[in-house]
Amino acid sequence: MTYIDSLSALADPTRRQVFEVIAATPSPVGAVAAKLPVSRPAVSQHLKVLSDAGLVMCRAQGTRRIYAVRPEGLADLREWLDQFWTKALDSFASEINDKEADRHD
């Protein structure tokens, strides 16, 4: 998957809420739906999109399916975001160094 898949999947506010619920505690669909103002079928659809984007995984536990976040699913998104953080820090450090050099001149 790519960071674009992750961004697209998380663009929907309800889907982000679903993601946040299972990020806090791996849960079955019913438990997620109980915490949000959406139906079980809607939660299932959101989980499918998140799963297709590689952000969540599902495991069978008896007759229930438990959904959990796939940490590696966020790797591409994090890598993409980190490039901007690195550039921002480098620019900040450069600005500080330039001001220090100006003070000593």
C-alpha cells in the first residue's frame, strides 16, 4: 500500500473514528458500533476500506472477528510525513545557525 491509500482511507471523519476506536482497543464490529453513532453495517464498510488500505487486520476469535490496527500499515504514511518533518527541522537548524553566526560577526 502507499501513503495515498492511507490518506484516502483516513480522509473520512467517521472512518478515522473507527480507526481510532480499534487503535485504542482491538474490537469486534459490534463493540466499535456501540461507541459510535453509526450502524454495524456502516462500521463493517469502513473497516473494509481500512483493511483494503492495509491499515487494519482481522483475526478470528471463536465466532467473532476482532479488528486491530496494523502498525506496519502506517509505515508508508509515516515515511511520507517524516520527510516534511526532517526538512522543517533542517530549515530550523539552519536558521538558528545563521542567526548565531550573525551574532558573532
